[in-house]
Amino acid sequence: MIALVRYRLAELWHSQRALPPVLLHTGLLAVLHSDDAGPALPSAAVTAAALLVVAGWLTIALVGVEDAGQRTVTRAHAGSVHRVLAGTVLTVLCCAAGLAVLATAWSQVSSGFAHPAADLAVVLLAHVVCAAFGTAVALPCSVVHRTGYAVIAATAVLAVTLLAEWLPLAHPLLVALSRGSAPPALLVRSTLTAVGALLASTLLVAAWVRRRS
């Protein structure tokens, strides 16, 4: 699996499809933390929401980086479609984790190292959780063959994930962060929900791909 993730990372970066979302996220961090933005959690609500979108963008970019022939070769070497999808998810999460660390460190540096360690841990976890949500909701959209339709579908689903109060995914966590609090129970519930959504999404897409092939 490590070799597969390294291969997928190489594909993603050599194709340069990762550059636009990564640069946009970095630009957001530069603007948001151009001065001391105050408490860590409210600003983390903005950057975590942005990372959710970036993770979805990276998911669609990575799934679409190979043509049909390359996908067949990759699946043959990986051994199964489940392993390919797991490698894809892990690759996106590796990229997102790096951006999460960057966002957390940038927040701390811009504050003059004033944020307590507990807040930084919450910020880091919130970013990773939101990245998992973004990957989970974008993965089913990424298998749409027409790129334009995939982008439209992913945009709609990501918007619902971010904004819908009735959908207990990222929205409750982001609202709590924007208010400067993140209860442990909410963090645990959000983390478990993100893991479950990611697992369900991967299995659903794997079943769909197997049926189509």
C-alpha cells in the first residue's frame, strides 16, 4: 500500500493537477493570517472549510489523472479495485494532512506562538476531519466520466456538506469552531462520522466500479 500511495502521489504531482487547489489554500492562509487573527478556533473554521473543498478537488483530480488503459494497469498491479481506491483515499489524505499541519503552524506563528497546545490539537484534528469529509463526498462524484459533470456534482455536494444544518457532517463542527468552542463529544462524533463516511464512500464506489467492469 505504501508503494501504491507513493505512485499515486507521483501521478498527482507530475500531472500538476494538485497545484491550483494547493496554491489557493496557501493563498487563503496568507491572507487570513497576514496579522494576528485572534483566537485559533474561529479562523480554523474558515481554513478547515477550505480544506474540505481542497480535499474534494484533489480527489477528483487524482481519480481523473489516468486514462482507461492506465487505470487497468494500475488495478492489475494493485490487485483489486478496493486497493486502488484505498490508495487514492490515503494519497488525498496525505496531501490534506500536510496542508492541515501547514494551516495549524501558520496560525501559531501568526499569533506569536500564543495559542495553547490544546487549541492547536483541536485545529489540526478539525482540518483532518474536514478533509476526510471532503474526500468522502467527492469520491462518488469523481467516477462520473465527464469531468464537467463531475465538478458540478462535487460542487453541489460539497456545498451541502458545508452549509446544510440538517446534515450532521462538517457543518456542526465548523459552527462550533466559528463560535470559539469545540466540545470533546462533538470532536469524537465528527471524527467517527468522517471515518464512517469515508469507508462507506470507498466501498460504494468500489462496488459500482466492479459492476461496471
